[in-house]
Amino acid sequence: MSQIITFSVDKEFASRLDDFIKQTGYKNRSMFLRDASLHFADASLRGDLDSMDAEQEIEGTAVVYFQHHVENKLAEFRHSKEFNISSFNHNCLTQSHTCVDTMQVSGRVGAIQNMINGLRNTKDVDRVEFIAAPFRDSGCC
């Protein structure tokens, strides 16, 4: 069952909000504000990967853009005993002349930080991002 929550804003804010909603592809304010609120709360409570407790267990997705010859180095990370990579996907992006791997990673924050920093300091790795999964007490899985 839905519950209606209202709040007041000035016209300029409402106009800017509607512009954000259109730009992001959301169909209505409710869905946009719901997702924005949950994302903000999660980020505020947990912080980003660099500010989390190194012993905390976490899971999420690592995205790595790199030149093809670096793939052997990525294989070393995929076979590490410090964290678990439950799946990964490799794609060659022909327009940007780069490869991209996405990896579903779980483990201690400190071990994942070490992996991300190791990849960032690898020659011909162009970009590395880690997106922490939202934390929930219950859900589909």
C-alpha cells in the first residue's frame, strides 16, 4: 500500500526538479524522489568505499576499463582468495577502443579497496569504479 508524503518547495526548485526528472528518464516525481532519497540515505549512512570500516562485509560491482593486454592482470584479481567474484563479464568496446569488465564482488571492504587501488595503479587500466550494492534487511534474494 502506498503512502502519500508531501512537502513544499518554491517554484524555481520545482522547475529544476522537473528538469532533472526529464533528463534522467524518470516518468514521475514520486519514483525519482523515492530513488534519490534511498540513494542519499544509503550513501550518508555507509559512506563511500574509502570511508567504510575495512572489516565490514560488502558486495557490489566493479567496473574496469582497460587495454586488452591487461587481461592477464585482471585474471589474477579474479582468482584472489581475499574476496569472492561470483561472476564477471568482458566486452570489447569498438568505438572507444577499450575493453570493459564488470565483476560482482563480495568480501571485506579492506580487501576490495586493495583490489580497486591495485587496478587503478596498473598501467593501461583507464578507469575503475566500485558500486556498492544497496543494503536491505530483506528482499528478493
